[in-house]
Amino acid sequence: MRTRVIISARGVVTIPAELRRAFGLEAGEELIAEQTAEGILLRPAVSVPVEIYTEERIAEFRSDEEEIERLLPEPD
């Protein structure tokens, strides 16, 4: 599908509703803009939440590892 879009004075490009629906894009979602030999490629960005581990959380991981080792001993 080819659609003409206009860049605003602030550099904003509106993606037409038909394309947003076709690709499941919603307001506030992030896209990656990439330069390619054919032009500009826009694709959805994948964001992964990051957890900062507290000492308590690290202790929980250690405890879980010990339990796993107890339940699944190393093969001889």
C-alpha cells in the first residue's frame, strides 16, 4: 500500500489509520526509523522491561537455584 504523508514543521509524520490498523499500531507505541537503500524504514520497536534486583531478590534467586539443584541433581 502506498500512501502520501506530510511532515509537519516539527518533523511529525502521521501514519494513516488504515496502515496503523493493518500493523496493529496504537498511540504511544515506539517505532524504529532506519535508513535503508530504498529509503526510510519504520518498524515497531520491542521494549523489554528492566528489573533492578534488590539484595532480597538476588537471595530469592539463589534459594531457587539451590532448590532446583536439590530436585535435579547433576548426572553422574
